[in-house]
Amino acid sequence: MERSLLKEAYKLANLEAYVNAAKEAFLARMFWNQFFAPKYTSQLTWESLSGTSGSPVMADVIEYNSSAPLKSRKTVSKRSGDIPKIAIKRKMDEKDYNDYLNISATANDTNKKAIAEIVFGDIEFCYAGVLGRIEHLAMQALSYGSLVLDANNNNGIITETTVDYGIPSANKTAVATVWSTAASATPLADIKAVVDAANTNGGPIAKILMDKATLNFMLATTEVKDSFGVFQGAGSGKKTYVSLDNLNTMLEGHLLPTVMVIDSRVRFENGEHTLSNIAPWKTGYVTFIPDMKIGTLKHGPIAEESAESITKKAVILKRDFTLITKWSELEPFGEFTKAQANAFPVLNDVESIYILKTNGTSWS
């Protein structure tokens, strides 16, 4: 390992400014940060708890000078596992480096921009790659209550291929009629049934999450169109266009939680370097949550940031939970950029989360 060959990368202030700008740009397009709050842990393990909330148990009205009645302590169960490493790397080869030298030879505004793209392009790519994997893990967990890593979405060596967060089976249900059957589907009744079940169990719902395709099926149903026609005073059976805003206004009017659309996309590169687009949210599944901050992103220490042999030679920048490292190798020649994080999304109090399958009549 040798120092970076790109002198612009030595200026840590410029590097920090660039990564900060990239952070704002990428997080604005992602959803995980709206539901999972980063939380540091010195132990590289995670725990998902259930049985930690719900409606309060009332105190009793008692006589003066008498003992307070003793209440039971609710059993808390948990699912746990190891926090995995998330990592991505890119290489600048001899041709790329020669292009950098040729552009650097002429100093003008256009070339300065091109140089910045060369120097910081790999940093942006790798930093975004870590955030993209977290988005994938978090949205899988939130839309299905479990996540799967296999050859279709992961190119690394993994020890756990499936993680189940332990959402109770009673909280995972399916509709009687799939929502794509516009004439007979009853999405409003399906939503109300889940909300009523949550209220009965002491955990009111704050937000309903679904993907765009599922929302479009819902808006196209006769039940939603007729209900909105009546809601706005036009009467049922009238030709009515229903938007997301219209739907949420109607839901609020019926004291129901509103809908938030998760429209998230990431790309996967397999071992043959073939790219494919992946939607992290599981299509057709609707998740009901009691609070927007439904989980934490547990992240732990990274060995390289305290390894003296690396910090002496490599350019290193830590941004939140992501460590960015830049260095060169002389034989074989290459300028390398790597981003890594020891991080994993964790759902809190899974008993308060409900998931409805809308593209099938039995849970799977």
C-alpha cells in the first residue's frame, strides 16, 4: 500500500466538502434514513426486540395507607445476529491514470472540473454504494419483516442468507381479493381491518407504507373511486380521478393513517459485472407502522480506521458510519478507492408492525 497518486485527494477539507455534498444528494433520494436512526454500538451484534411498547397499563385507584397492587412484567423476546461488513471498491488503472495526467497538464476551468470528476468520482461511487446497500437491507426488512441475501442481490461471501426479524405471524396477513382486481377489491376495508386489529392490540398506526405499483392498483379500484366520490359530494358511481393527495385527505377524514409511497431503486452488479436494477421494497406488500422512526441502523467500529499501518499511508475519511479509504499499489499498478461500514438495520418492537400482502390471498 502506498499513498494516493492523486494530489487533490490529499486535501482533506476538499474531500470532506465533496462527501458532505454527496451525502445530502444521495440521502435525499433514499428512504432508509426516514425510518432508521443511526446508533453506534461497540459490539458488532444487533438485537430486534418485541414486547416493549403498546398502550399504557393503568395504575389502580386505592385507599390511603394501602400497598400499590403489583403488576406483571411483560416478557421481552428478541432476535439477534452479527452486524455484517458492507464494502465496495473501485480501481483506477494505468490508462485512467494517464488520462488524469494529460488533463492535469493543462490548467483551465474545464479541465479542473474534469480532474475533480476523476479524483472524486470513485469516492462518490463507493460512498453511494454503501448507502445503496443499506437502503436495500432496510427496505427489505420493512416491507417483508425479513431479508434475503443470495446470488440475485449480493456478490460477496456471506454467513447468513436469511434474517427474520420476528414480526408475529398474526401481524402478517393477506387480502381476500387482490388489489389488481379493480372491480371487486376492497383496499379501504382491508386497511381498516389492519388498523382496527392494531388498535385492539394497543398499538395505533401512524403511517401506511407501500410501493408505487400497489398504490396505483389501490387508486384504480371501484371501492376507492366510489368512496372518494361520496366523500367529495359527487356520489358513488361518478367518474372520479383519485390522486395520492385525494386518498390521504379521505383517509384523514375517516380517522385513518395516511399512505406514504416508497419509490426506491438500487443497482446490483454480479460477478460478471452485469448490472441490474432492483426495487428494495417488496412489491405488493403494505406495511403499517406506529411511528416513523421504527428502527435503528446499528453500526460498529471499523478496524482500518485505527490501524496505524493504514492511516500512515492511505487517505482516510470517516463520514457518519462509512469509512472511505484511498491508496495506490505499484505492482500491479492501480489507484484504489474503498468505502465500508459495519452496519445493519434493526426493527424496534416488531409486535407493533403489521404487513398486508395485496397481490395474493395467502401470506408467502
